Amino acid sequence: MEQHLLGGSMAGRWVSTCCSYRTLKAWLPILSWLPQYNLSWLQMDVIAGLTVGLTTVPQALAYAEVAGLPVQYGLYSAFMGGFIYTFLGTSKDVTLGPTAIMSLLCASVVTGDPARAVLLSLLCGIAQTVLALLRLGFGQVKNLLGLRGIPQKFYLEVYYTFSRLPEARPGDALLGLLCLALLLMLLLMKRNLVSRAADDDCP
């Protein structure tokens, strides 16, 4: 009976944690920054958005041609990522949309068939979503350690990365760790500055 109650309480805590507003804000960053948005920024944001849009449209049309697809699919790929990133994105400085390399790789797979392009986009989105949910951001570890010749498949990448740890280059690993420490320090500084600014704005 006690084990049943203990299991029920643990399940209840898990549900309350997963369904809390804090967890929702972690998965939907728009809930964090939108309430703090200053309307005085709107004019500059609109100008920036129009500027980026005017450069993105011809670029997207060209990338669709590179991929061997109708031009409208280039527009879809250019704007849909930005719309979704509005709700899920955590950085205001990241760029989204198709690239020349991505278009060339897609061309070899879709062979001009829009249905294949849609399916490829769906499968890539599902794979990235699963990796994000499982926190499997493992792809850069081999580069951080200076390892070469690691396979690209995920399970082989994990296996060979750990099995070849003795081959890690100390210089590359040290540089990577220092860069990570610097990034974390800058992140903490930003949070402290934001919290101080919020305290100063409070009456």
C-alpha cells in the first residue's frame, strides 16, 4: 500500500512538473520574452523584418532552382522556419532557412519531386524533434575532442567517440572547454545584467 502511494505521489509530482507554467515557458520561449516586449522596439523590428524579407525572397527562389524544385517551395522553406522559430526559438541572432549546400544535398534525394521534398522535410523535422526532446545534442563532442574519422550515424558516432577517447587531442579539448566556459560566463553575465535592469526599473 505504501509503495502504491509512493508511486502515485511520484507520478503526481512528475505530472505537475511537466505541466507547470515553468516547463511550458522552457518549451515555448515566446511566453518569456513577449510579456516583456517594449512597443517602442516595434518600428525597428518591422524595418529589420522587411529588410531581411526583401533579401530572403530572391535567395529562396534561387535555392529552389538549385534543389530542382518549383520556386514556391523555396518561399515555403524560407518563411515557415521563421514563423515557427518565433514561438520555439531562444536566440534573436540566429538565421533560418535554406542554404546552398542544403539545396544541393536535397537535389540528389528529391530528384525534382515536390512530394519527396515535403517528406524529406517532415522526416528531418521529426528526427530533430526527437533529438531535442531526448537532449541528444551529441554531434559536436567529437569536434570538441579533436577526433577525426568518426561515422555520421548517431549510434556509431556515440560508440566511436567513447571508444576513441584516448585519441583525443589535448589542445583541441582544452580550447573547446575554454570556449564553453567563456560562453557560460557570458550567459551568466547577461542574466545578471537583465535581472539588475529589471530591479532598477521596479519602483
